Amino acid sequence: MDIDIIGSSLTKELTDFKNFPYKVKHIIENQSINSLFSKPFNIEMAELNTDDLAEITNAYRDLNKTHVKKLENDPAQNMMIDLTSELNDICEINGSFYNVSSVSLLSQPPEYWNLARIQKFRNLKLYLDKLVNLLGNYEKVILLKVSVHSKEDQEFLDSLYTLLQNKLDNLLAITLPELPENRNLFDAPLEYYNDINNMIRKLASNNYNDQLLFDEIHSDDHLSVFINYIESREYIYDIYKDGKPIFSSAPTTSRTFGFTFEQPGKYRIRVNPVNSNVEPRFSSTYDWPGKIDQLQKFNYIELPEKNNDWKIDILCYHYDILGLIGNPYKYPEGYNNIPVYLEAEVEQQDILYSSQITDQVLVMANDLDSISFKVIMDKFTGQSQDEPLVKYLYHLIENPEADV
């Protein structure tokens, strides 16, 4: 089976492996959807100021908009799409969009301005119908849903995944494993790419029709599944809590099902195909501890009257704060190298007031595992071991099942 790819350096890594299950027909790398469907900025290769063949090729095709024509005129049977390139810097020239990396190679680049992320998202929605029409030419479209370290980047990509899932009937989705710490998508261990290819192979296997494959997503207090089977089929979705069924849906042809946890417990979804020889299948089990009452986000902490309070030291160590609120004349060099500001110098909604400090320490105790929290407690409470709150927090460390 052959496949076209709209991807990034990640998909290049995947296709280099022998266990990649498809024969690649056309591949487009590092191109934003905004750029793919824009009008061309016609140039000759001689106008590009680089000797790197890959850079010349990508920039020439980007600026002249030759990529999409190949896919429209001679599509493969299947398509794989990776939207990581939507994180690239995109610029606008006379109402059309291009990679900044392409425009910067021009010997005489025109005036341009970079798109903010929200502008990229809004423009992409304008091109969505063109993308959907193109992807509709394929038997299957495999969407690789990547995991990145940046929360802002992840939220942006997740919004794009949702747009496509709501528009494409021929979509199959694979949520990729989380990246190892301090590694990016293009510099991961070989095992990472091998595992992804094994996930793709399941969608290309000969017994694809006899399997019950689905993509599952767990985020905070929400669990959902997306069925990776294109043909129409009815399902009943069961929710299990602590090993017992608590809800069954009516038969439905919807390939998507999700729910939000309300009580602490161990949850999973059972997918039951109706009138089918395919066996039911459970999602993974997710242990949800329940909601923790978080205080507002804060960038500053008000110094209590007891200035060397160990609770301040713990919070400053754990949270990425911008400064403390107090008397800057008393602390001309700051408090433990943290700048001190007057309350009037910052936004009040960004302040954790001294009356809230103890509650925030308890929130922190819930957020961290007992070992990590003990390390922090040992570091800062040496002179305060007899305080009731310190004793209580150590009790929580030794008895993690206790209620805060």
C-alpha cells in the first residue's frame, strides 16, 4: 500500500525505519497548511541565497506552491498527516502565507510580517475546507497527534486535531507517546520512533477489520476514545468505575465517546461493537484522585510578618514566581535573591496573599508525590520541626492515603 505524507522531520524519521508499513509516494515536510493553500510568490531557484539542496527545494516549493498539485493530480491510496509544522513561523506577503524560513532565503526579500498564533489558527480555519476536500480523496487519513513539552503549543495542536476529527469521516487517529524528558520530536531515542511505527502497522495490518482499534485520550478529569474504524458500525460504550459498570450508552454509530470524572476512583471505558464478531475491548485504567481546590494562579507572594517563614521558602522553591510583595526598602537586595516589590507595583490578581499561604502549601502537598515533597520539606523545615503544621505535613508524607 502506498501513502502520501504531509508532515515534518518527525515523519522523515518514521519513514527511515524498515518497519514503516507503507510505500511513500509523495512527502511534504515542514509546511504549514496556511502556506500550502496560499497563492504563489513566483521565483526562480537562482533567487534563493543558499547552497543547501534541501533548503533550496523546500523554499522553492513553498514559495511557488507546487506541493498541493502533486497530491491533487496523483494521490496515493492513503495519507498520513502530522501537524507539528503548524508551530513554524509563518509570514504574510500581500495576503498569502509562507514559511519565514523560505522568505529569509530570498536574495531580495519583500516586506512581510509574522503571524501571531491566533492569526494562524483563524487563517487555518479559512483553509480547512480546501484541506478537507484534498484529504477526502484518500481511503484512509492517519492523523499523528503529537505530544510536545510546551503547554501552549499542545493546546494549539489539540485544537487543530479537534477540527480535523470533526470534519473527516475517513480519519484514523494515533496519539503518540509522551516524549522522554529533555528530548524533542526530532531527537528522540530510536525506540520512540519504532513504537510509533508499530502503532501505525496495526492500522495497515491484514486483520484491521477484525480488530477493535481506538485512540484514547486522558486529560485531567476527562477520558475519551476515538474508534479507528471508518466503516459504519454500532457501538455501546460502558463506563467502569473501580471495576464495576456505572453507565451504558445507547447503541450509536458515533466513533467518539468521552466522559468527565466526578468522584475519585479508577475509571475505564469498554467499547462493545453491536452485531459484530469483533470482541469488546477496554481502554486503559485511569486512577483519578479527585479534584484539588487550587487557589488562583499567582506570580507574586506577599511576605508574612514573620519574614523567615519556611512556608515562603517552600513556595518560592517550588513555584516559578516573579517576586515577593513587602517592603523593598527593608530588602534592597531582595529576599533570598528574589526581588521584593510594593503591592502597588504589580497586578493584585497575580498576588498570593499571606493569608492564603498555608492553604497553598496544602495544595502543593496534594500535587506532589510523597518522596518529592519530603525532599522539599527536609530542605526548608529544619528549624521548624515542632510546628503543628510541619508535623501534619510529615504525617501526610508517611500516610499518603490520608485526607488533606
